[in-house]
Amino acid sequence: MRVGVWGWFHTGNFGDELIALYCCRLVEELGMRPVVFGMRRELALRHGVETVEGLDAFFGSIAFCLFAEGGCLIDVKDSMNKKGERYDELADAAERHGVTLYPFSIGGSGLGEGTRVVGGIERLWERGVCGEAVVRLEGDVALVESFGGEAIYLPDMLWDAARCFGVGRERDRYMARPLRLGVNFLRNRISKRFESFVADNLPEGVEIYFVTVNTEERVRGEITARVTSDRVHNFYHRDPLDLLRFVGTLDLLISGKLHVGLTGLSLGTRFISCRGRDKTRAMLGALGEGLVKRKEMELLAQLFADPELIPAWDTPWERIAEEKEASRAHAGVLERWALRHGASVGV
């Protein structure tokens, strides 16, 4: 059986690309064949993923579809996608081919029924093309139900990604010193001040890595070190599994991005979300107050003044272990959907 995987996979973003690969792995583990819409060609070739371009060709080749656009329920003020026409195009194609979409680990901004979603997403339910949804914030169950759909809650699927791909904690491969600090920030009004502060104040015994979560075509939007040294480095995202492994080598990572932080925590890397969007603050803030900060310069000054905070930042490891374990249930949900469509699961 061929199972479609549809999402926001064409932009070269770490989280979206890892979602695509994770969905493919779950489908394959159940003995089915994944087909992805819109993945970067070089990434698909590297991982042996079949891709299809064109909605009719895509929906005409699959039995059902995992709708894996993770942040599709976020509030319109928090969304980079202000246009909903593509959801109508998606619904049109699904209707033409009689294919059911199963929203898989989708989420919002933590506002529940009060979310003002991007126009068009609710029509996927109103037009009857969506089956049961899996949402990654408990409050989004009610939001999906307000569209006329049904949903269950599971923690974000990528809590399980490291286990699924056999990626482990690799910090121990390196000496205890220097400490390894990763930072990922978008370029903004403080960018130059941030870079000069690092250059002038990086304490002895600390290495800093400027990490990008987008491929090189989009990297201009993220801060990277213009001058590198033996203690100031850049790490560029080219493949999500390479970045996943790298994050597991750090003591602490600071970023506003959800999935690079979440997967880091799953690997035992401490993480602080700084200037994250509502979806990031909602998910990680529920785990612990220390995971969410707002002012990157103040945070960096605190860490540089006391570098021993880097490997010791208070982190709710027991809660994280619970999220990782609960997230594994995504495989069982997918199996249930496959059996509904007549798959011989595991064959």
C-alpha cells in the first residue's frame, strides 16, 4: 500500500524535513510505501524517498494521506503563511481522488478554540476530506472539534525522532571542556550587537556554534559568525539527520525554533527557547518555566558571567521522558488508520 505524506517540506526547514523523514520511517516500519509531496530533490535522493510533484499525480497514487503540516493550526498573527488557497486546492484534489487526509501531529499557538486560523484550513474538515486528527497540544482537540472534526492528543511526534533513527547522545565523544554552546537566532536589529558581544565576551573554556535550521538558500535570515576561530564556529543545516546528530553533541542550545529545541531535549541537550513564537512557548513552557526566555542578550550575559550554568541549566528531564514515551503512540495510530484502509500491516 502507498501512503502519502503531505506537508510544508519544500522550504529546506529542519523541523519540516525531519517530520517528512519520520513519517516515512513509520510508514516503512509497517510494511507500506511512503510517497512524499514536495520534498527537496537532493534530500529525497539521499534518503531514498519517492516524491511526486502535482496534486493529481500525488493523490492518484496513494491509498490515504498523512497531513503533516505541523503548525497549520497556529494563530494567523503567528503564521508565515497568510494565504489559505492551497488548502482549497488540497481539498479539491483529495475529493477528486477519494483520498482521506489524516492530520498527523499538527498544532496551534496554545490558544485552543480562540485561535484565528489561516483562512482555508478549517474547510478541510467542513468539506469532509479529513479523518481523525492527532494534535500536539491538548487545547487543539477542542479547536478541531469546532471545525466539525475529531481529534486525539499526543505529544509532538518528533519527541520520538532520535529513537526512531537510532541517534543517541554524542556529547560524551568530546572532552568535558570546552563547553559546547549552540545558538540559533534570526537576524534582527540586535544582530550586530549580538555578534560583537560574543566576540568580546566569550569566556575561556566555552566554544560557541552558530547553528542554522534552514538550508543555505535561506540562511541569510539567520545569524552566522562572519569571522570564525577555534572557539567560534558555524554549523549549517543541509540534512535534518546530520543536524539532529550535531545537536546531541552540545551542552546547551538557545533558539526560538520549536523542533531543533525539542529534539535536542530528547537527546539530553539542555535547551532554552528565546524569542520563540507562541507555538514554541506554549509547548515548552508547559514543561518548565526555565525553558522559555525572552531577551537573548540578557540570557547570554548571564551564561557568559557564569559558564557553569551551561551544562547545568535546570531542565525537567522526568517530564521530557514522559513526552518521549507517550509520543511513540503515533505508530499505533498510523497502524489503525492503515488497517482501516485494508493494509496488510507488517507484511
